[in-house]
Amino acid sequence: MNLALDWPIDLALTVASHGWVHLEPWRWDRETGTLSRVERIGGALGMVALRQRAPLTLALEWSGFPPAAAPEIVRRAARWVSAEWDPAPALAGLREAFPEDAALIAAGGGRLLRCSTFYEDFLKTLLTVNTSWSGTCRMSAALVAEPGGGAFPSPQMVIDYGEDRLRAVAKLGFRAPSAIAATRRMLEDGAIDPDGHGSPERLDHDYLTSHKGIGPYATAHCRMLLHDFSRIPVDSVVVAHLRERHATTPAEFIAARAECGPYLGLGYRLMRLREKFAVPDIADTPPASAY
């Protein structure tokens, strides 16, 4: 079927927006422009794929699911590209401070690739804390293989797998107790449902930072994936990028662009995206970090 859009979306720019596409179970075929992944819906495993048909149309295909799964498939695929997000306020808010970068929004960019559920975004963000990007890739692949059985695991699958196996088999290390505790609490609080879909009004900044192991960087990153772009997720890669490429610090960069207000984080992300495409062939190479 076709996924009709209210605003232009460039699938390739969305895929390149940050490092998520390099984490299991994502697949990106550059030649055909197809984004795909294995999903588990209602106990069934199948493949869901998106490709660009036109600026306002994405082609959505799937296999392995009964017809009744169609609404959930559409929900997940639309979440990948933030199909419901209205880019007009961000374009207006960034036009003066980030003119070249804001132009990417008009071209169909401005969206960060999101996973099928908030829970997957949350857990993968936890996997980026205090580790190398190769470590994040390895841990994500381990979760998909076991306990996920080929797809990213549901919250209950992670809980049932347990802290000991998360440490010993999936090699999550110190992240294992944080993953179990946060999963249990978000389910109990109604912040996520059993499938992992999040309730944005319950997942505010203070709530996310109240979870052990989720500091300012991880919270800002999770909030960006909920379309709160008011903070830059500052980690060592951001610090190094601003120092080496722009001869500034995060604090100085933020202060100089205070007028961006709620879209500062998006402006920074678009700047990184534009710089990445300015370097030949970099889109063919997995990033050193998700940020």
C-alpha cells in the first residue's frame, strides 16, 4: 500500500539522520532505497519495508502477517519517519540561526529515524551510554538474536530474559540492571504498553532522568525521538565535533544560538547531517557513534 504524507519526507535523509540504521534489525538497501526490518506483531514474525515513491508518498510492503496486522504495521512504519510531525514550526524557528541546515527540512529532512516503538528507542539509547559504537552494535544484535528471536524484544521478553543473561549473554554489563528496572517501572507506570509503545505525556524530561543510568545525554536523546528538540544530547562525540570542527564548546554553541529555543537540538543535528553529506562517500561508512 502507499503511505500518504502531509509533508514531504526524504527517506534517505531520514535514514542518514543518525546511527540507528546500523543497529539490528534494520536493513538499508542503498541501491533500491528500501528501508526494512523484521517485526514481531501478535506473535508472528514478518518483514516490513518502506521505499520512496514520491515526496509525499512512501511505498509500504510487508510479508508474514495476517490482514488484521495492517493497522499496527502502518503505525510502526509511520513512526520510523515521524509521518505525523509538522515541520513548519521548526523550519521557521531555525531559518535565521541555521539557514543552510533548515533548508534540509524543506527538502524533506529534519526527521530522526525512529524505531518501531519508544521502548526500542529507549533501550538502544541506554546501549550507547559509556561504550564504543561497536559495543552498541554488538549489544543490539545480541538482544535481537536472544531474547528477541530475530526481532527486537518486547518489554516482557527483556524482563523474562533477566539481568543475569543480559549481563552474561547479551553483554550489557552495568546496563543490565538499569534495563530491567526501567522496563518494569515504565510498564507499571503506564509509560509504555506491553508492545513498547510510549505515552509521550508520561515520558517527560524529569521522568526519564529519574531512571537509574539515564543521565542528561540519554534523556535528551530519548526526548528528541519524541520530537522535543530543546536540548542537544551532549556526549564525548559532540564535544569533540564542536571542538575540532567549530572551535567551540557545547556551552558556547548553545549560548550563541539561544534564539532557536525549542529547536536547538534539531538545528545541531541538521548541521551534522549537512556536514556529513559534504564529505564524499561518508554515507557509505557506519558512523563512529550514534552522535
